[in-house]
Amino acid sequence: MQLQLISIVLILHCMEYTNCQHHGSRHRQHKQGSGVSSQGCQGGCQTCSVYNGCLTCKPKLFIHLERDGMRQIGVCLASCPNGFYGTRSPDRNDCIKCGSECDSCFNRNFCLRCRAGSYLHKGKCMESCPDGLVPSDTKKECVPACPADCESCQNSDTCTRCAPGHFLLHGQCHHVCPDKFEPNDSMECIPTVHCEVGEWSEWGPCSRSGKTCGFRWGEETRTRKVLQNPSPMGSQCPVTSEKKECFVKRRRCKPKGQRRGEKKKRFNLQEKENTEVRRERKREREKETINREDSESRNKTEHRRRRDQSRDAGTV
């Protein structure tokens, strides 16, 4: 039995020795094939190999290992990438991976930015914020329930009404409105609007008191339109009308043919009406005359009849 145990131990030692020799041979072959050298290294490497890239870096640079399939390739960087933090020592400077919840960190125990779904609070990444704080999807942090100087808010990033003495702009409260903005009556910052005017028109005809004749010296006028009225603090509009003296050869004003014709027409119409009135009055006078003559004739007849009756009565 003891002989069998001794035989088994010898066989195991022999196998281990064979494997060690085989591993040592492969390691020597890999080391020879890797071509470790300080000559021809690029990207800040101090020593490098063809198979593993940078092995050591120049002073002040960090060595960072990038995985490529089953192997790791070293690169030298001035600062570590996201998800890693740098450590320095007299021998070398390394990039160390942050905790799984950190997107970037100062060291393994202090996060600077969290991955999606977590919120930063005092260097820790938390799925839910402590009492009195709310998660900010914009900052990815636990923040006070409302922003500073905010009286009411939609969420931790958006204010809907500011505290007295502050002005609201894009969900934030300001002591004074920024450049290119001005306050309104609702304590909001609105864009400052400056006046805009169009181009000048051509100079108008030389005129005086609305006429273009009967004078020598007159005025010409040109105008321009207001395209945009200004806000209270915006640049006010410049003049929109200009006048200048003008000189023309004096000429008499001739009445327009249409006006002369209209005047004549009105005169004829009035004359016709007057004629009708005169005729009507004449007819009335003639009628009155006939009635008067008839009345006088009847009176005379009646008078003669009465006189004759009186005479006859006396004779009897």
C-alpha cells in the first residue's frame, strides 16, 4: 500500500514538473514574440510590446488597460477615461475602475457622476433620494425640492413662480433679467424688442396746402412704415416722415372738367326747380284772381236782385 502511494506521488510530481516546463517554454516564446522594447514606442509609452501595447508610461501619464478579446492592451493617457480614476505612485500611475454605479469618480469611494437610474448625493449614487430632496433628471443629482429663490415649481429643475423681487425666465429665477431681456408686469423676463422701420418711400409731388398749383414754393414729403413696434425698454422708433422745400414754376389752377360739369348740372337742376315753383305760384295767383272775380260777380248780382225787390215793393 505504501509503495502504491509513493508511486502516485512520484507520478504527480513528474506531471507537475512537465507542465511547469511546458508553461515556462510558452512564456519564454511569448516574451520573445512580444518584443518588449523601449525603442519605437508611441503614444507616451516608455516601454511597450507588440502584443500588449504600452507596458510603462512616461512621467505624469496614466497607464490604462483596454480589453481586446482575451488580451489587454496598455495605452498611456493624460487623464483617465469615464468610469476610471487615477492613482499615482513613485513607480507608475494607473487608471483604476470606478464602482459599478459610478459613471465617473474621484476614487473608489467617491462618485462624481452616476449611471442612468441613480442620483448623486454626497459622493454616493442612490436609486432614491433622502427625505427633503428630490431626484433631478437634468443634473442626475439629489437636489432640494424647488430651486433657490423659487416660490413654486414644476419639478426640481423648473420654477413656475419666483419669490418676491425675482423674475422668472426659462424656469429659473433671477434678481435682474439677463441681457436682451426685460421684466413685465407678471414678474417674468421677456425678450427686449427694438423698433424696426422699412425703407423710405420716394419723395412725393411738390404741393402747398394740398394743391400742386398756384404757388412757387412748396413742400415734398416722404414716409416709411413701422415694421415692429418696440417694447418699453427697446430702442424707440426714429422719425417716419420727412419734408423739404421745393420750387416749381408758378401756374394757375384749372378747375377739373368733371367738377365744372357737376356744378353746371346742379345749377340746371336748381333752375328747373325754381321754374316749377314760379309756375305753381302763378297758377295759384291766377286761381285766386278767378275766385275773387267770381265772388265779386255774385255779390253784384245779389245786390241788383235785392235792389230790384226793394223797388217793386215800394211801387205796390
